[in-house]
Amino acid sequence: MDVHPLRPVLEQVDANSCPGRLNFHCHTIHSDGSMRPEQLGAQALSLGLEHLAVTDHHSTTAFTPLHNWFAQRADQGASVPKLWPGVEISCLLESCLVHVLALGFTPGDPALEPYRQGQAPVGEELQAATVVRRIHDAGGLALLAHPGRYRLSFQRLIPAAAALGFDGAEAYYDYAMQAQWQPTPHVCDAIARLLDKHALLRSCGTDTHGLELSGR
């Protein structure tokens, strides 16, 4: 089985990766964010990001205009980040509503069509097992977003995610939601250790909704 090309990148994620090098969780006006894709792209260039994924809620609309914008800047000699397809999907894990980051899938793959409708699906498509299967069918990786933000503890959700075939989770996240993003001590360290225990990948992202890609 071929190794997913994003896997080696995520295997290098640590507490210092975000927001200056990697960002696999941010939003545009195509869900509940404040920036147009091109505005977000301009900030990504200013930060010198190496890898980026826009993960709008149940929408992949931002990918094509941002991909094209980066291509134009690259043609002009700019160093642009590697842009990975992304989408944030709501689902039920252990009967708890959580968010899953689908990363690195094939753009336009029909397997993810239920999750590109601007809102969460209902029924079987809302179950975590189905979401993970569809992400994998589309050639992507499934990662549990901000595992410390839910009704159930990350100590319960991460093992449950591992049992369903999740590829990883967001290890580093700013739970304090500070103006300048930084991972929350202790919580993020504990999540990272638990991910390592279950041989799951670590991800990181600012979860930007505002006008600064270096903050939330």
C-alpha cells in the first residue's frame, strides 16, 4: 500500500510547527471565516508557510481559487506553500458531536459529496465510521480536530478514533484562543503522548476564523 504523501509531513509535526511552518486547520468566507481565499493565501506567503490546508466546514469551494492564486504567484517567482485539499466535517464519535479534518484527498472525489453541501449530513453519513471510510475512499487522511474541546474527554475519544481507523488528531491547538496562536501547555502535551501511544499522526492548525492567520 502506497504511503500517503502527507503522512511524512505530519510525522514531523511538533509544538513549534504552527503557525510559522505548517497550518492544517483554517477557514475562509466559504464557511464561517472572515477572509477570502486570496487574503488567506497572502498571509500564508507572508508567514512563509511550507504546507497549508483550508478546512472550511462542509465546503471545499476555497481550494480552487486559492490553488490558482498560488500558481500565479509561483509563476512570478514567489515561494508558495504546498496546498493540500481539506474540509472540516461534523460527525458522531461515541455519540458525541465532534469535528474531523479530512486532508489530502482527491479534489472533487464523489466519496466526499455528502460533506460538501454546506451543512452536516444526517443519518448514517453522520457516523464517524462512515466519515472515515469516505475520507479514505477519497484518498485522504482523517484526523480528529481539537480533541480537547468536546463533551467527552480526549482520553476517551482518541482511543475510540484509533479503533475506527482515524489516521491521527490535532495534537497542537490554542485552547485559550489567544490573539497570537500558541499551543496550550499540558493539554497538548498529553494529547500528543496519547496519539503516540496509539501510533496516530499529529497535526496542528490555528483554526483561524478571523483576519489574522497567526491567530484564531
